[in-house]
Amino acid sequence: MVLFGALLLGGCGSLSASAALGNWATSANLTKNDAQLVADARSALRWLNDPHSTQKELHTVCAAFDFDTVSAYQSLPSPDTQTTELLTAAYTDLGDGANVCYRAGDSPAQRRRAESYIRRAGAELSEASARVSAVVGS
């Protein structure tokens, strides 16, 4: 009976790396989630660079940004180790940026620190997107 089961499973085949990552990206809503994170990052940067923005405004914008980052992070791991590493780095920096943004208040130094995290994450997110496109072939 065990041999029969092994023969059945052996005939099932497996997904290619490209198909597995493509399926994961679709089920994880990667394109939509990352587009939302980019929009959140742009909004946070606008508020961080406005010297008249209040702590309450930063709390509102940056709390939503952090929520969206955590939601995207929950889709990990991907079936591709390098994609997972790149997205982990991006989502970690986005989360750190959102948290520093939340606490920045009227501190120019903290606003610059938040901006630094967010800008670095943007580059990491671009690299992750390029990796997915390269593996999936689109």
C-alpha cells in the first residue's frame, strides 16, 4: 500500500519555481499590496516633509502605513528564498519608517530618520519586484 501511494505521488509532478512564485504572488496580492505600500510611503513622506504637519496627522498617516506594512509582511514567506529576503528587508524598513514617523512629532531629526527608512525600503521593494518579474518571466 505504501509503495502504491508513493507511485501515485511520484506521478503528480511539481510546480516550476516560476509557476510557484507566480501563484504565490497572485494569492498574496503582491502587486496590489505593494502598490498600496508605495502610496502609503509617498503620503508619509509628504507629511514628514511638511513642517506644519501635526503629531495627530502623522499618527493617522503612519498608523495606516504600519497596518498595511504588517498586512503585506504576513504573506511571507514566498516560495523563492531571495524574494522572501528582499521583501523581508523592504517590509522591515517600511515598518521601521512607519513607527519612527508615528513618533516623530515636530523633531526634524526623527522625520529625517523616518524618511531614510522609507526611501531605503523603496529601493528594496523595487529590487524585490524585479526579482519576482525575473523569476516569473513577466
